[in-house]
Amino acid sequence: MAEPGKKKTALAIDENRISFALLFLLIAIGASYGLWQIVQPLMVQSAQQEDQVSRRQLADDFSNDRQYEEAVLLYEEILGDDPLNGYVTAKLALTYENMMRNLSGKERKIYDETENSIDLPSDELEQLDKDINVHLLKAIDQYAKLKDHLRFRAWGTGRQILLYAIKAERDDDEQYAQKAIRIARDSLEGNYGWPRIFSSQEAQYLMKYPEFRKLSEMYPPPPRIF
């Protein structure tokens, strides 16, 4: 009979093997945890990006369908999470501008359909004027933010100039005309201008100012390709 401790049975435990197995298991768990620490934020970020794209597409659909109020709410919500998003800022600005233009169309229709000033609905026109002004100034404010986004800088600056021209003409207020002219000059001198503004019908109001006419001569719009 073998002496105790001299020979291992089939069920005997090899302590060295157990220690190695436990060490390997701990390393595997640690590696897995470390990998999860790296991957988990990326998964969250990816999910957030997918959600943002989904919300942005929905907002674009609302805007395209002229459901402007719904579009504005979504764009502002997205910007609350991502305030430096140039695309959404541009779309929000354009939506405010479209809201303004939609109300301006209603305003013109009232004037066109009214035979004399006595029949003009003064209360309705007063409210329209207020709403037009609110949306116009909000659009200008958003377009101004695009100065920090190279992709939308020239376009946003051009839209801003045109809206200031509209505001100047509506209010017969020279301060807005001067703002438009200053922005046009600075943008053109900074090589991010939009020379096509000079051929815009809305910018023609500014042509009565010598400096704007001079700019139009110095920076003529490029020829259109048909």
C-alpha cells in the first residue's frame, strides 16, 4: 500500500494548477472590465449620435413640410445637447426665416385683398408685424452664429445681410441698413463674403447707400452658369 502523500489520486487537487487558473481568470475578468470601460462610452456615444441624426431628420421633415414650430422645437433641443452643431444652427436660422417669409406673405395678401385703408384689419396686421419682427431677428441671430463655422460662414453671412436689408426697409431704419453694409464689407474683406447678395432683389434697397454701391462694384457677383 502506498504511503499517504506519496501518490495523488484521480480526484486530488493540484494547488499550482488552481492558482494558475484563478490568476488567468482574474486577468481575463480584469481585461474584460477594462475593455468594457473603453467600449461602453463609445457605445453610448454612438447611440447618442444615432438619436441626434434621427431627431435632426425628423426636424428636417417638419421644416420641409412647413411645420415650422415643431421643427424649431427639435432644432433647439438638439442644439441644447450640441450647441456647436453648424448644420442644425443653419437649419434653425432658415426655419425662422421661412416663418418670417410665410407671415410676410399673409401680410401682403391682406393688403392686396383690401380695397382701402379703412377696411384693413389693424389688430391682425399689428400682430403679424410683431411676429414677423420676432422671427426675422431670431433668424439674424442664428445666422450670425454661423460666422464660426467655415462650411456655412459665407452663406450665413449673406442671409444675415439680406435680412438686415429687409428689416431696414420695413422699418425705414437706417441703423439696420448700416449693419448690413458693415457686415458685407467685413465679410468681403475677410474673404468669406457672398457677392451674390448684390444681385438679390432684397438687397436693392441698400443700393441707395454709396458704400454699398461701391462694394457691389468692387466685388461683383460671379456670372451664373445656365
